[in-house]
Amino acid sequence: MNIIKTRSNLLTSIVLLIVLIFFVVSVIYVFSPLYFDWQIFHNNPLYKNKEKFNSSLEVAKVVVTAWGTIGTIAGGIVLFLNFKNATENTKIANKNAEAANRNAKLAEDRLVTERFSKAVEQLGSDKIQTRLGAIYSLEQIAKDSDIYHSIVIGVLTSFLRINSHTQLTILEIYTTLKVIQRQTLEKKSSDYNLDFCNAAFSNIDFFEIKFNAANFDRVTFYRCNFKGLYFDKASFYKANFTECFFEGCNFNSSNFEKADFYGCNLKKSNFDGSNFEGVVFDRVDFEKSKFDGSNFNEVSIYNPSNLKNKQIKSSCNWDKAIFAQRKYDQEKNEWIVENQQSNEAKIQEIKNDKASDPKESPDCSKWQ
């Protein structure tokens, strides 16, 4: 910057010096004869000397006018050089500012990276307090950094998948789930991979936790509370629910294919448009639960409570469900109905109950 400024000042000085030299030479060249003629005319005012004096005076006027023009041009040159100098200085200042911002950003990124590495390391600690501190540290990093936001969510879901079976306490699991929920709601994006597959949740209260399009495939839920929970388009493929409480929850358009429900309470829950193909319901309370447009193909229902024919008929492919006991066929490597005749009789009984027919047939097009 100083070099450019010095160069610009030098050019300005050279221009002014050249103008000054030409000005002095012009003054000597023009006004010296004029002064000499004036002296002659003053002492001997003859017509001939007067005419020569007037001619010299006119030349002087032209020179003065020319120098006015030259002065204007010189002033413009000086202004141009000053403007160019100011422009260059502004560019350099902007570049310096950008460089400073880049350096500050790099320093900030390095600090976030160090914080992230330390927090991930602390997740593997044997101390509960250290692991909880790491969870909250990762949440703060997710808030501070757009780059690490989705990475933090991926780390926390992986943390649950790997450690929820043995090491983690109920408090740690619940805290981690709440952190993931807060961050997915804070910055909505389709980039999040909420993958909890193969995790294990025991005695976890999922109250007020909401996940959309989350993956809970092959997850084990034992005595968990889903009351009032809302899940949209979540996947619970081959999940296991034992003695779980679902009262008033919503699982719209979710996938429960080949999942198992043992001793669960589904009272007043909404499973509209969900897939229950191959699901086993054993000792489940269905009081006022809804399955409008859900897929009941090959669903097995044993010892149900408060299950009405109207609820069954609101689903799709319910006539392919299994209402009798079943057994596992070792040769076929699959579950089969113990008494096929009894099962067919139950299906026919439901069909004959015309009072339970829905006013409008459910839309089963997506299950065809």
C-alpha cells in the first residue's frame, strides 16, 4: 500500500514540476519581449512600436488563455492520479479486511474442531457426568457451526446405537434424544440421518419428543412411554415393543413391518396409513385406536383387548390377517397358523358383522 501511495505521489510531483517548468519558460519567453516593447513604447510612443507592442500583448493574452487550459488539464491529471490512488488504497484495504476475516474464520474453525474432537472423546468416558457434559458440548457446537450441525446429530444417533444396550443410563439416553430433537427442529433440513437402528430403549419416556422420517428399525423398546408422541413417516421395521404405553400418540404413515407388540397399550392412538404387514400383536389393548387405511396383511392378533370389528375393517387386507394361534415351522422357516379352519371362521365372522362396515371403504391403493 505504501509503495503504491509513494508511486502515485511521485507521478503527481513530476506532473506539477513539468507544468511549473513550462510555465516559467513561457513567462520568460513571452513576457520579457512584452516588457521590453512596453519600455520602448513608453519612452518613444511611435505608431510602429505601438503596433508591435499590441501584437506582443495579444500573444501574451493567448498564452495566458492557453496556460489556463493547461492548468485545468494539469489539475484534472492530478485529480485523476489522486482518485486512482484512493481507489487502489480502497482495494488494498478491502483485501486486507477479507484476509483478516479469513484468518479469523480459520481460527474459529480450528477452535470448533478442537472443541468437537474433545467432546467426542469425552463421550467414551467411564464417568456419567463427563458423558453428559460432552452431550451438551456437542449441542452448543451444533448451534455455533452450520458445518458441524448435521455431523453432531449423526454422532449422537451413533452414540445411542452403539451404547444404549449396556453402558448408558436412562438420563443419558433421554438427554441425547432431547438434544437431537431440539437441533432437528432448530435447523430444518433433509440432510439429517436420524438412524437409531438396533438401539435399545428401556423405561424411556418419549413424551414431547418428535421425530419425522426417523429410522428405528430393529430397535428394542421395553416399558417405554409414547403418550402423546407424534411420529410421521418413521420406520420401525422388525422393532420390538414390550409393555409400552402408546395412549394418544400419532404414527401417521409409518412402517411397522414385521414388528412385535407384546402387552402394549394402544388406547386412543392413531396409526392411519401405516404398514403393519407381518406384525404380531399379543395381549395388546386396542381401545379406540385407529388404523384407517393401514395395511394389515398377514398381521397376527392374539388375545386382544377392546378390539372392535369396526377398527379391523377400517384397515386394508385385514381378511389376510391371522386371528388364531400360530406356530413356527422349522422346515419352512416361517410362522404358520395352527388351526387354519378356526382362523377362516373368525375372518368370516367379521365379514358377516355388517353393522361394523365402514361408511366409506378405506383407500388401499398403495397396498396393492
